Amino acid sequence: MKPSLTRESYRAALRQVQQFVVEEMGQYPAFMTPLNTLPPIGRHSLADARYARRPSGSDTIAGSARLMASGSLTAAELVRGALAKIDALNPQLNAFVQVASTDELLAEANRLDAERAAGSIRSQLHGIPVSVKDVIDVAGMLSTASSRVLAGNVAAWDAVAVARLKQAGAIIMGKTHTHEFALGVTTPQSRNPHDVTRDPGGSSGGSAITVATGMSLASLGTDTRASIRVPAALCGIVGYKPTYGLVPTQGVITLSWSLDHTAHMAKTVEDAAIVLDVLAQDGKAYTSWLNKDVRGMRVGIPVHALDGCESEVLRVFQSAQSHVRDLGIELVEIDEPSAADFDLCAAMGLIISRCEAAEYHRPFRDKMALYTAPIADQLEESLQVSAVDYLHAQRFRAIVRQRMCRLMADQSLDAFLMPTSRVTAPKTTEVEQYFMVLSLNCIPWSFIGFPALSIPCGRTTAGLPVGVELVTAPFEDGRLLALAAALEASNA
């Protein structure tokens, strides 16, 4: 029997790992440098500025917070609006695994409205409807990773990130569909809200759908290789992957413990910053970076991130570059990461993540018949990987991290800019063919832990969204938000 496309892709990745020989190995450490010990890369201090933004109403967190503060909107009204959209759209789009009961949601909204009336406002998320990817625990709700293996599993406690959202006043609407155990870059059981014949991207596809349609105003998800940024790009919203470790992963069903990021989605960059203020809790006010003068910043365009791009993606990306230049930012073409780097990061990251996944799934070996075929294929292939090959991939990861830090320092780069995905949303009948394609431009940055963000930058002539990805150095998340907010405003 001919191997499936998933198996073929995995075996090809393993061959790349085995055939790759690291040259000049002595230049680089054999261990992974902790991200918090790397020097800041940004070369330009940013003065305050003010950009004209599109008016924001009840379809955004910031707009809803302002309306509730003025007394013209309540949390209960927001929840009713979100539930109406769920009733109307979820049957076709299949975004939710479980929606919380209407009575419980409205009771929580009323409690939060009463707190506001008494003068107690927890944060800008006070009364805001939020969805949560079904690999993240919410106490009392299903936690199944969209898999029959965990059918009926109910979480006993909140994940740390969920607890922070609740403490800030967010209302958890329900759990959203993912590619099974987040082991893919599509969400085959769900549908793209811009064209129901197409995939929403993954693995946080259900989350992206809820934000794009207003079923929630933000969504909490995960990003191990590209799982926040690809669906954000394909569904036309903002997807934010913070620096590795900035947001805790406790209470998240593990895909890959050394690569998993807790991340989130929202309608706007401002909304993404509001959520990050709550999730990070590192003493920094990320919303303070939203109005910065980005003139004079230097941004690199990795030319090999454009290899094989669909013509419509290139057209939209070229338009985005014009907006960046109009902001007074210097754009420079750079040869790194090379084409080989993009391919090797994808291959090495696949081996690392799937080997770590295989270890996590060992207790479920007697349930292999319950996995979908693509996931069973990946887990079975991972069991054939040697420890030497796994460690070789980890060594390459350390080298890429050092090289990218050196590149940014040597060329005085504040950030990288590229299309989030080289292709637009694929047809649902063709998703298996996109196992390695959709995420090529995203994988290197989760692989080495750099913060990365996707924002909408336009649409194809067929109306499909195209995203642009910005990447900065570790713990330069504020600088990333400053750039993204300025670009978003210029493209409004």
C-alpha cells in the first residue's frame, strides 16, 4: 500500500534531518541559550505618536470596553449578541466543540454588569466574550483536543492562562475545534467563514472562526509551529504568538513541551495588546506600545520567504510593503533565513514536535484505533526516530536561534516582514496536500521562540484574506506591537 501524504511528508522530513551536516559547528554552542539572556536587538528608541485608527465598536474589545464604560452597552448584551451569532453560524462553520449554557453565560454577564455598576472594573476584558481552544483546560468544560481518544473528558481546573482571563473579567463562551491534538496546520472538520468550501487553517481553526465572525471577541489558543498565525491569516484576523515562555502553558494538553506557546487571536492589534496585558502578567503594559513613532526603524524582508508564493499573495504583500515605507520605515531585502533554512526548520521542527508528542501519547497506545489516520500515521512514524536524530534537530534549533540573533544585530534590524502564509486558504478536499506548505513562513519563529504576529493586509480578487507576518527578537513584544499597530493604522 502506498504511504499517505502525511507519512510521505514525515519520512521526507526525517531524511532531511539525517542528511543534514552542520558545518562550522564549533562557532555555535551545543546548548540552547535561554531567551531571557539574549541581548535586546531593537536599535531605535520609539517616541510617542498618534495614528488615526478605524472606529471600533462592539465588534472589538477596545470598542466594547468604551461602550460599556459609557453605559451604552452591557456585558449581557454582548453575550446575547455572541450567542445569536453562534446559533446562526456555528451549524455551518463548526467552530465550537462545546458552547457554555446560556443561563450560565448570562448569569456571569449579569454579575460582571453589577460589579461595573458598583464601580469595580477588573480590566478592559471585563464582560468580554472569549472562546478557548479545545486543548486548553476550562474547569467544568470538555477538554478533548477534538479527538475521540479524549471523548467526554472534562477539565477539573482552569489552565493558568484561562484563570487569568477569568480574573480579568472575560466570559468564556465555549471550547473551539482544533486539528486533532493540534497536530496539523488545518482544521478539517471546520469551515472558513469567507468561503465554506475552504479550510480555516489550523490547528486553532475554530478559534479563528469565532473571532472572525463575532462569536467571540478574542480567543485563547496555542502555537507550536504556526497554529495561531496561519488560521489568523486565512480568516482575516490578528494572530499573536508571544515570545516563548512569556505566557504559561500549564493546563494545556501537550503537543511539544519544548515548542508549545500559549497564544491568542483578536480582531485588532489593540485588542491583541489588551489580551497580552492580562496573559503575560510580567509587569509590562503592552498597550502602552500602541502609539509609537516607528519612523527610522529598519525591517528586513527575507527574500526566500517569497519563494513559491501564490501571485495574489505576492500582490497583496507588495501593497503592504508600500504602507510600511509610507510609515518612514526602511525596508531591506535579506538572504537569511535561506531557502534551506525554511525547509530545514520545517523538517527539524516536525521531528522534534512529533517525537515529543509521541512520548505524551504513550498512555493512549491502546486507543490507536480511535485516532484519525493522519494523526496515527504521525505518531507511529515518530516512534521510529532515533534519539540521535531528535538531538540533532535540537542542535540545529540552537544554531538557528544564534544565527538569527546575530543577523538582527549585525544588520541593525528591528524586525522581519513577510507573508504569513505563501498560499491562501485551501479547499477542504485538498487539505492533506498542504501539510508542510501553509506554515513554512511561520515555523522558524516558533522553532526559535521569537515573538511573531499576523495581521490582515488585504484580500485576493476572489475575496480571500492575506496576512502579513512581523517578527521581532525575544522579549521585544512591545516593539512588535508598535510596528503592527502602525501598519494596521496605515492599512485602515
